[in-house]
Amino acid sequence: MTGTTTHRASGPSGTPLRVGLVGYGLAGSVFHAPLIAATEGLVLDTVVTTNEERRDLARAEFPDVAFAASPQELWERADDLDLVVIASPNKTHVPIATAALEAGLPVVVDKPIAGTAAEARGLATLAEERGLLLSVFQNRRWDNDFLTLSRLIADGELGEVQRFESRFERWRPRPKGGWRESGDPQEIGGLLYDLGSHVVDQALVLFGPAVQVYAESDVRRPGAAADDDTFLALTHANGVRSHLYVSATAAQLGPRFRVLGRSAGYVKYGLDPQEADLRAGTRPAAAGRAWGEEPEELWGRIGSGESPLTGGGAPVRSLPGDYPAYYAAVADALRGKGENPVTAFQAAATLDVLEAARRSAREGVTVPLPA
């Protein structure tokens, strides 16, 4: 399924599409609002939050934005909006997305779209029945390292890939608290569903469906209640093996990517710079350098038989990261000029893996997935 849908896009083609944003915490304020505002053809119309401090922050950056106290206020004026973006806590994604679709509004949902693959597919079916766009914000598909690796694989620079190692590691020895670290299953917290949503999605995009999942998941930090150190091993239908690590307890960070092919390997350290820039208040239209660019010393290296830590292999210029491309694609899809960049059915496939990983870690077994 392509995820292509039809729906109303109000006004002539030159009229900006009006966006309602539900939630203005980390996801809403750092990622969604700035990227929406930077996208030609979109305008941030309304932010749903009752937090006065967050309203002040939003008003300072977007003086013309309106505010609502609840998502219900958006449904009551659905004819005035063209898209709803859901950046509220994970447990609210399914009920708010359902209400938005039933109100006739296209939807973008932050990852994970739901707690289960069945819920994700239920939302996807509802969107198809209503002829509405339902997209999932998987911004890490537009990381500089992922774009660079995708090009290397497509160009055959590595030969047949045999093993893919991906790490999203942090050193946060003290829990911050909040719903993301809650042990309550209803909160859909923990790193497996947080950072795991990214690394699994990337592995599936690169190498196709998984047929087998093994996982180890631990709660390492005193006071933590949700998994903070998790490993997943995926066997893909094409024979590639993906080893995926997500951790908040990594005192020494491993390579972001280590990809071993029949002809060569690619090793890349360091994270894409876009999140750090957005957190620091830098915006795509006002970046001092080309958006998403990183310095040469952070480029990955490609080679065979050498260690990149001692200068072995040849440097590979990192392609610029491009988070703005996601919302540009959403705008095109809303106007019927392109396809949904990340469908709910794709997100459901990621959740199939995450659910299997949770079972594997709990029971100490390898879990098969339907081919």
C-alpha cells in the first residue's frame, strides 16, 4: 500500500495549509513547530496546550499563533484547518488521531503512532476509509548518516550487505523522570519504543521486512522504571542481520553505524546535527551554515581491512540532513502532488518488531515474524 489518499486542501494552490499542533513539549516545540513554520505552503495556525509557560514560548516564536485548551476545540473548527499534528504523550496518540480522522482532518502523528501494531493498522484503515492522509513522523529517515548510507548501498559501494549495526546511545546516568521513563505500560515509555522506533524503522527501510527478532532489555539506572538499555537482533527476509542498540547508560559511545558488506564496510560516529541545532533555537531558514551539514572530521569512513579509528579507509562526505523534507512531502501529499512520506502501515511493521522484541526480552526466546 502506498498510503496515497484524497481529501480537501482548502483554498487555491497558493494558499498555505493551516496546521493545528497538539502538544508543545519537547516534540512539539523542538521538532514539529519549527519544521512546520519552515515549510513553504504550511502555516502554524493553532497550538493546543494549557501550559502558560509553553504558550509564552510559542507566542515568542510564532506571534500570530492561536491557542486551544483541548483537541476538541480543533474538531469544532475542523473546516478552518487542513492538518492536525499530534505531538502529545504516547498514550494519547491513538485516541486523538482517531478523533481527528473522525472530524475529517488529515493527521501527522509523532512516533510511535501507537502501542501496538493492531492499533496502528486500525488507524490506517480508518484513514483509508475516510480518504485522509495519516502520516507518522519518522524524522530519522532524513538524518545525514542515514541518507549517506542509503546512497552508498544504492550505489553498490559496500557490495552485498551482510551485517548492519546501528546505535543510538546516550550517557544519562540519572533518570529525568516523566512519562517517558514511567514503568506504567499505559504510558508506552522506555527506550524500546522511543529510540527503538527510529533504529528499527531505519533497518526496515534499508533491508526490508524482518522474519526473526531476538532482544535483551534491561532497567539499569537506580530509580528508573522503564527499559534504558536494550539490544535487538533482527534477521531480515533477504538474509541481512541487523544489530540495534539503544541506551541511556553508555559511558562510552559506540559508532552510530557500522555496516559490513561483501566488498567494504562503512563506519560513522556522531549524531546528525539537526536535533542539536533545533534544541539550540537554530532554524532551517536562518542556519549559519547549510542546514544539516556537519564538519569534515565527523564524516564516516569506508574501506576494507583497516580501522577507521587509526585513519584507515577513505572519508565519505556526509550528505546534508534534511528534516524539512518530511513536512515538504506532507504538504505535497496534501495537495495531491506526492505520496505520504511515512505511512501508518510502515509504522505498524516497526511495531510488529518492537512487540516481538518486548516478548523476546521478557521470555528469553527468539520470536519469528510472518514472512
